[in-house]
Amino acid sequence: MDVKEIEKTLFKESPVESDIRLEFLDLPKLHCYGNKVTDSFFDSLSNTDNIELFANRGIQTIIDYKWKLAKEYTIKRLFLPFTAFQLLYFIYSNYIFVNRFHEVDYSTVHDYDIAFYIIGPIILVVSSYFLVTEFKQLFSSGVEYLFSVWNYFDIVPPIIIPLIVI
């Protein structure tokens, strides 16, 4: 084999190979949460009336990047704990409360009594977690917090459920 045949064999193009186009978007500080520049940028973006702005590939890239982080945070820090909170309350209200407070025999300790002393404090701790989260949101957004009906759906259960458990 000569050099030409070796080059032809090793460096021939295959249908799998293709050129790669690499683009960089360098926007300092926009990848961080809690930054004044980032907050100002996203506030301006959320309040804009110019829909064509969202057709810009740079804006789409930033939103796609931030959405992954926000989605992960929302699922791990809000959705899963709230689902566990609701599940614990369901167990409490349909099993523990019904049996424990409607039982006339107080001389023996039942399994629902033990469950009450385990699940009750957990409900109180998780409820406190959600109240702290809601108060942070209240203080960060101010009076506007009170104008959204969804915030009432967020704050009422962590207040009412512990009152029922206690």
C-alpha cells in the first residue's frame, strides 16, 4: 500500500461525519441567581411587550438554561416536599385522627398512637418549611404577594393543617 491509499482509507468521509457549528454566548453574571444584573435582566424580559424578542436565539438559549435550573429546584425543593406533606396529612386524617380521637379505650397504646407521635412532628416541621418559604416570597415581592390567588393556595395549608394536628 502506498501513502495515497492509506490516506484515502483512513480519511475518507462517512455519512456519519459532518461539520460541527459551535457558537458561544458570553453573558457574564446571567447564569447566577440572586445577582442584581440577572434579576434586572429577567424582570425586564418578563415585563416586555415585544414578543419578537423571544425569537432571538440568544434569549431562547438563556431561557432554556435557566428553565432547567428552575425546574430542578421546583421539583426538589417544592413539589416533592409538598406531595410528601399532603400524603402525611392524608395518612394522619384518614388513619390516625379517626382511630385515635374516636377510641374510648385509652388504657392501651395502639399503633396509631405511636404513628401520631411520629407523623405529627414531621407535619409540623414540613409545615414550618413551607411557611418560611412563603414568608420569604412575601417579603421579596411585597404587597403584590397578596394580589395573587395562587399564593393563598400556597400559604393556607401550612397554617391550617398544623392547627388540625395540634
